[in-house]
Amino acid sequence: MSRKRKELPTLEGIEITGVAAEGNSIARIDGMATFIPFGAPGDVVTLKLTRKKKSYAEGRIERIEKPSPIRVEPRCSHFTVCGGCRWQHLPYDFQLQCKQEQVTDALERIAKVELPPVSPILGSESIWEYRNKMEYTFSNRRWLTRQQLESGEEFTDRDGAGFHISGAFDKVLDIERCHLQDDLGNRLRLMVKKFAIDNGLSFYDLRENHGLLRTLMIRIASTGETMAVVVFGQDDQQAISATLDAVRREFPELTSLMYVVNLKVNDTIADQDVILHSGKPYIEEEMEGLRFRVGPKSFYQTNSRQAYELYKVARDFAGLKGDELVYDLYTGTGTIANFVSRRARKVIGIEYVADAIEDAKVNSQVNGISNTEFFAGDMKDVLTDDFIAIHGRPDVMIVDPPRAGMHGDVVQVILNARPRRIVYVSCNPATQARDLALLDSAYRVDAVQPVDMFPHTQHVENVVRLTLRDQPSEEL
């Protein structure tokens, strides 16, 4: 017989003292760090402990006894239930301060290398409706909040369209309005949901893996072009056509309307055929007169305007004079490669996703760029000493790896290649710091620039410039 878990206490008068990892806040209870979501430094709260370990505890706020003087009113009605924007209750200037400290702490604590002063973070001009891409899930198991469950009301209609609940793969929070994308996204999602309910179309069952409506991806480019991709879990062409025709009638402004029939267990469409219903099979973004085609499977930074600021930092850090060979590692659809190509002799881009490389080639072609070359494959398999011997030793390397950072083999090849300068763009300062420590034997860090791409979240991008130790340091 299993032992009954001991009930953890509810504590009053707990003061939240700071911001911690994963967007949580922190309090000290009898000297133990206690991590609490949705708190603000200065809050005094009644706290329900939910987990207690030897070195830390976790809890949730039951009641705010005294709100922090910095606390602001969250804009979203789904705040605290939807885990997407965990810092809506914090003023934006304080969010930026926390992200600046996050970058500095990671570099100092993990990298343990000599660092220049970290430049002030570049904040986002738009802090609402800044995302160019949103993905919603349809589910017949709509998440019920604690308040709904405690109300005693019986909920027979469980169809919903929104975001996955963290820790509950089969539950989806039904979203009325999301403030992260232009309101077109909300109107389109709600229209598809209503059409399905009115016409008896089934919402996907994430446990049993069946149902018609599965996911909806909406892209809204800074150029005004728009894309919708509806993913269906059944190959019911009559229902599919009826749904898409209704979307086209309701939203004639969509420049690209596509669909996927995904019969697999997982939601990814990377290996699925995307079928064009109407419009173009892509939308276009624009930077400094360059046009970038973005398809349904393309990666593009989700904050278009702030991506421009990020890429300008990367280009400035590269310090190109016009005669350099540049390697752009993890190039994606070649956005950075094409963006810097005007100031380089040649740019070589490498990316794991073959479809992205095809997009990169098209983006060069449509912009009349002839000094780029792109290669697809796993970075550690493509970027080898032999590859560099064939294609040339780079003068500058720009690297923008995924959150996990760079593979050790890739770091070693970079060290062997000894480019004069490395520009390291990262969405995870912790793994970036780890890689900087590996590069420290040959490179010094001489510039650090954080960039905020995701207001109201704890995520931050960081750009670091590294220079060969036997090269003179350069001023920005």
C-alpha cells in the first residue's frame, strides 16, 4: 500500500523578493528558495506550497495580500492560466532589466571568461501584436480552470481552439483573444471554430488521435501579406473544402490559404504535403528592400520588426569590408546570409532542414544575389575540416544555433578554421555561455548586445562578437 502524500501547508505573509528562472518569481521561506509563477518582486502573498524538495520548494499564489508597487494590470484575460506570457504583470522596463541581468549572469557564471561591459538591451518597439506567426490547436477536451471545476457547473461542450496546457498534452485552453498577434488571428481562429461547431465538424481528440480539425497556423508578415494553414486529422475532402471555402469567403484578404491532411500521431507538418487552396504558396517579408519568401514550413524570426534590429547588430558585429568569405551556420532560410551578402565577397550558408535551404536559394534568386551558396545537412556532418579545405577558410563566421547550442564537433572545426571573427547569435544565453567557454582558448569576447524579441516572456536573444586573440580588438 502506497504512503499517503503529506499535505503541504498554506503560508500567509510571504514576500516575493525577485525574479527567477523560467519566468518564475522567488521567495525565501526559512532560507529555502521557493519558486512561484506570476509573482512580482515586492508582492506579499498567501502561498500554497505545491512541491518541497531538499534544496528548493514550489508554490502558487492563493491571494495577493499586498501587491507590489511595480505590478501592472495584465492585458490578457487568460493570464495565469495560459503560460505563454508569464510577465504581463511586470512593467516592460522592468522586464528588460531582468533580461539584461539574465544575460550578464549567464555569461559571468557559466562562461567564466573575460567580458566587456554588456551593452544595454534593445527593447522591442511593439510589445503587443508583435508576433508574425501563431499556432493554435483544436481539441475536444477543452481545459477547465480550477474556478470552473469548483463552480459545480456541468460542462458538456468541451470543444476548444487555443494553446496546449503545460504538463497536459491532451488539454487545450480555449482562447477568446490573444494579444500577441494582429487581431486578424483571433477573428480567423474564432470563425473556423464557429463554422466547425455550426456544421457538426469534429475537433481532434489528442488521446485517441482522431477528429477532423487539428491545428491552425496563421502568419502575418510586416508587408501585410497573410497566410493560413489549416491542418486536418481526417482526409474528408468534402468537409475540408467546405471549411476552406468558408474561410476564403470570410477572409478574402488572405494572400495564402493552404491545408495539410496529417494522419500521424504528432502535430509536426515538416514531413507532410502542404496543399494550396488559393492564393500564393508563400508570403513575403521585407528588409532594406530585400524580399524574403516565407513558406508554411519556413523558419523566420517571429518578431519581424525586431528581427531587423537583431540582424543589424549581427551585421555590424561582423564588420564586413566587402572582401570577406563569410560562413553563416544554422542559416535557416538564409535571412542573415542574404542580409549581409551586399557587404561580403561570398557567403556560405549551412542548415539542417533541406526545405529551408531551398527557400534560402530562392531568396537569393528573387533578390538578384549571386554571391551566396547553401548546403543542407547536419551541421557536424557538413561543416568539417575537409569542407573548409574545399570551400575556403572563412574570414567571418556567423552562428545562430538552436537552443541547445553548438555540437562539440562543430566548435572544434571552428577552432581549427580560425576565422578572424565570430558573431554568435543565441536564443539561450546559458548554452551560448557554455560555447563561449569552449572557444575561449583562441577567442576573446569583445562585444555583447542583448535584444528583446519576445516582450512579456522571459526569453531573450543575445549577440556576442568574438575576435581571434592574435587579432587587434575593434571598436563598435
